[in-house]
Amino acid sequence: MIDFLGTPDTPTLPTHWHAGWPSPKHDPAPEIQVHPYSDHTVVLRQNKSVHFEAPFLFLLFGNERALLLDTGATADPAHFPLRETVDSLIDEWLTRNPRPEYGLLVAHTHGHGDHIAADAQFADRPRTVVVPPGLDDVVRHFGFADWPHQAVELDLGGRVLDLVPGPGHHPDAVVFYDRHTATLLTGDSLYPGRLYVDDAAAYADTAGRLVDFCATRPVTHVLGCHIEMTTAPGEDYPRGTTYQPDEPPLQLTAAHLHTLRRALAETDGRPGSHPYGDFILVHRG
């Protein structure tokens, strides 16, 4: 059994992610970029040549089951072989850490289409639970008794995550904190890109909740699900871009949560785009 409460792995991230190709049809890279974040965590990115959203997905291994967080923007396994990739990664992990049986939980940072498209690839997978998108199912499955005010725990078998309600961008958004790597997985609530605000009051509450949560915990990285910015502060790539050669890193810090809280207060729901350096707050009018 792996002691996930002991000395944690040191997580690593690449200097550059694959960010598409000038001609998407001729992109030599695979449909999914796979990066070993730690011995028991994998970060995956959908190729922008497959879908411009290029979401990041996360695979976390516990002693009893793994968690796949989000399933990307493309349903067809011929163009986005997520099930095949995840099965291979699980097989590799089980070769190093043998178990007689091992489960998989498929969950989501939120229910937008570019985060749930490949759910059906896992529908017939043995020992697999797919949590449907939608607030009622999320609350019921994870046992939120006082949404959105109460966090809950998710145990993968010695590896515990804290699930913090995160509405504002989407009603069923959840932020996942992995105690083992001290990583905060923020979905579309915070990432280097355009942060779309559907409910400004709920988003402000989420930002405050996350600031308070992280004030008493170490945070190695804040990892969202997209990169949409250029390396010039406040400048993004246009929506639909399939080649982003001048991307910043994916990782942000806990300090960005304070910036997000300030940005939501300063903009106060005013429609339009409001640049804040490493992200752009976009209030939908």
C-alpha cells in the first residue's frame, strides 16, 4: 500500500505544452499529450489540432481506485482516444503497483461540453463509475450536505481530496484539492485565459471560499483546464485558435486567487472583458 500521507512526490510540469500546429491536419503530435506530474498523477492535454479548446485532464491514482477528472472536448475515440490512453496509463501504474482489483471514478470540474464530451467512452468499462454532470448528481454522489457552503472529502484509498464548491462560471463547478501533491485543480474557475462569469455573486463567493481554504493549506500549483493567454500580460489568443506558439505556463499560484477575488470586486458585474495580467475576467452581458 502506498502511504499518501507520508512524504509527497515532488510534482513537475513541462516548460512548454504542445499547443497545436500551423496546419492542424499535418500535426505530427498525438491526439493527447501525456505528462507524468508525479509518480501517482498524470496531466493530459487534448491536442489543439483536434479541438481548439485543448482542455487539460487529470488522472490521480489512489490505493483502491483512480480519479479521471474531465473527459475533454471530443466524443469520437477515433479522433480522441481517451479511454485507450487512460486504460494504458492505469495498466502501467498497476504494473508498478499491483492490485487484484482496481476501480476508476470519472468526474468533472463542471458540466460544460468541452469537459464531458468523452464520458460515453467509459460507459461500459468494468469497475468504473461515471458521475453525470449536473448539480443534483454532483451533490448526491459526493455527499454535499450544504452546497455551496460546505466542502467534502473524496478518498481514493489513502489518497484524500477536498472538494470545494465552485459555482460562478457554471452552477455545478467543483474545485479539487489533492492533499498528496498540494495541488489545487480549479477547472475553468481560474486558469491563464478568459474566465467567463455567469453568476458574479456566486463567483465572488467562490473566490473568497478558495482564498480562505488555501490560507490554511500548502499549495504547490494551481492548475486550471485551459491556456488561452499569450506571454504578454493581459493579451489572449482569439477564441477558436488552434496554434498557440507563445503560451505561458499552465500553473498559477494561490496568490492568483487573491487577484481573482479583487478582480470580481472591482469589476462588480460590469459586462465586458477586464484584463488582469495572467487572466481576463469576462462578464457575460
